[in-house]
Amino acid sequence: MTYDAVRKIGLALPGVVEGTSYGTPALKIKAKLFVRLRPDLDAIVIPTSFEQREELMAGDPEKYFITDHYRDYPYMLVRLSKVGADEVRDLLRMAHRAASAGKPKRSTG
């Protein structure tokens, strides 16, 4: 999977526009981060619930992971070399719902 393929899938969803985040390509919804490329990690960053993130990471830690930076934020990293187009489509729909729902908040615990 490439970021260009992710970009095409993401831009097909309602309200998604291109932008940047920390100097890397990103997709946003109403100025909120929806997808961000992390080329240094061969990954994308997407918003998700803490519960769903834990479930996905437990099921496939090679594919889904976080760094210390994201530990207290409702985001997850997805390794591009480990996912296919159908899975990315499902993940982006999930991320679209999460980003559309409101401003992500830090964990309180």
C-alpha cells in the first residue's frame, strides 16, 4: 500500500481535503486531522477510539502500533506495508467517523 493509494481512498470520503501536518502530507476534515503520513515509520496516523486501538494492536501488533507520542491521544499508526486496499478503505471509514465526531481528546488516565 502506498500513501498515494491511501490519499485517493481518503479523498473520496465526504468533506476530506488535502493538507499537511508536521510538514508531512495529510488529509483533514474541517481542519481536523484525518490521516497523516509518517514516512519515517512506513505508516499512516489515523484517529480512533482508545478501545478500538487496543483491540487492533492486540490482534496484529506488526500492523497497528503507537509511539510514546501517541500514547495519550486517540490515534493509531498503521504500517503501510502490512495492509491492503480493502482494509485501508475500512480503516479510513472508521477514522472518518472518529474525526467527524469531534475534536480528539487526550486520555485522562
